[in-house]
Amino acid sequence: MSSKETKMLQKLGELEQKEGGLPSFVQLYRELLRIQSKARGRLTAAKPKLADDVISTRLSQGIPLLTFDGLLLDWSQVRSLLQEIVQFVAQAYPDIPDEVNALSNILSEETVLEEVVKTWYEGSPLAPFAAGHGINIEILELVVAATVKPFLSAQSEVLLPKVGQEAWRRRYCPICGGKPDFAYLEKEVGARWLICSRCDAEWLFQRLECPCCGCQDQNALAYFTDDKGLYRLYVCEQCKGYVKAVDLRQAEPEVLLPLERLLTFEIDIQAHDDGYKSCLEVDAS
């Protein structure tokens, strides 16, 4: 278990004691984090190797560094982790045992599992597959994302230092192509960085552009902040998208960014009530 994951679990434990409990979805996240952390400790060391000229070419052309074919996955380990996650999900959602069992049986076939993971990774919809097999789409996406996360984040950490941040500045992750679901303003000069919803990679992004659709019309862009100026909600009136952010200039010495996206759920609720949707929900094609 990495030091970051240990700190995240410790922080959740402290919050549970302070608040007398955690919301059900936070408890779900914590248990998945524990499973993923143990799995990551067992992973076969897989470090993607890309030549500097390949990295430079891909980044200059707007191509993320990790294509599906380049993603190093030990499928026996993937299947093992998936079954562990499915077992936990079955406990977390006891009202739909038949669907969870069907999911487990279908994804136990290696060729099917590979196709589903590829479909998810390349951003194609999983809804047709879910509907065709009588599986809950939200459960399917949860299981697939949670299973791939330890492999993906480990390889992202290897490649991210090779990204020239000033040269990227795109609306999708330079490592895996995922969309952002959180942001932060750095301590030094307040530059805005986006965080990938899939691999947790961080990349520099301009302040006056919507990270959901690319709108640069200043009349369509705005942000709201809390009373302390710690959190911001960036919104776009063109696509009605939003992204949450924490201002590290106003924060405590150490902020666990992957947790912040979760613990600021009340901002999501308010944003949706006001008619906005996250970048993950915006179709900016």
C-alpha cells in the first residue's frame, strides 16, 4: 500500500470518528480503495517503455501516451481483482444479486473481459453490452473502472514526469485520455491543474477555458466560491458543464486530492440542482 493510499484511508477513518459515520458512497469508496491498495501491492511490475521521440510525437499530435494496446495488463491478475471487486459489490448491493452474479459469470471469460475493458478504455459506450446481457450499466462501469485503476495509475505515475506540461494543455488526460473530474489551483501562482478521473494524472490547463467543451468565451465562463475561498465551482453556460476545484493557496499544508473530489459531493449536488453536469457527463464531440 502506497503512503498516499495509507493517508487517504487514515483521513477517512478520522472523518468517520469525527462525524460519527460516513455516507454510504464514501464507505463504498473506502472499501474499494482497500481492495485496490492490496492488489497494487501484488501487481507484477509493469513499467511502460516509450522512446523519447515517440512520447514527443504523440504529445505534439494530441495523442495520449497510453493506448489500450500499450497498457500493460496481466489478465490473470485483472480477472482475480475483478472477481474480488464483484464479490464486494455483491455485498454492497444485496438487492440485485442476479445481476451481480451475471456480471461475474460473463466477465470471467477472458475474451469478453478484454473486449469490455477495451471498450471502456477507448471511451465507447458500455450501455449496449450491459443491456444485451441484462446488467446494470452503473454497476458494470463501477466494476470495470475499479478493476483497471490500480494498473492504470501505476503506469501513469511512470509516464507523467515525461509530459511537457506547457505543451499539452488539452481537455483530456495526456496519459490515458480520460476526462477531468477535479482541479486545483497551485500554491505558487494559482495556475489551474486538472486531475484525470481514471488514472489521477495531473496536467496544467488554462484558467479561461472550459475543461468540458473548450469554450473560451469569457461571457460564458464563471466560477463560484465558498465563504472561505477554499473551493471553487467552475461553470460553463455554453455546455452547462462544471468542474470542482480546491485552491491550495487557502488549504492546509497537505491536501489529498483524490479524496477531495469525493468529500466535496455537496458541491456536485448543488451544481446538478442548478442545472449543470460534470465534464464526465458532457458530450463535447
